[in-house]
Amino acid sequence: MEFYDFARGDKVEHPVFGKGSIVDIYGDGEAMKVLVKFSKEIGEKKLAVKYAKLVKLNERARLSADNEQTADSQDNEE
């Protein structure tokens, strides 16, 4: 069983529908579904997380910021 870490307000990207944000979450674990608001043309879609191949964008941005902080601290140690 996989673990899916999504929350309301998360920014995500779908391979077909593009970027959007999670409006609501239903269920959990492999049965989790999310309601995502995409562009005006696409609208809202209820997707099964297990199959949707969503990429969490705000987590990616946080990782980039963490990497920059790590690099800065390493520079200060030298």
C-alpha cells in the first residue's frame, strides 16, 4: 500500500490537465481521491490519486529552498 501526502491547497501538476490546486480530499491510502481545480478551460476534476500521476509542486519548491540553505551553511563553514 502506498502513502499519499496531499492536503487542501497543495499545488499540483497533472500530465494532461496541467497545474492546479487541491480543493478537497476524499478517502485515504490507495482509495484516496482529490478534487483539483485546474485552469478555467479544464475546470475541476475528481481524480484517483493512485492513477493520476500528480506531482506536488509546493513540495518541489520547498526542496529547492532547503537545498539553497544547505549550500549556504556549507559555504559559511569553510
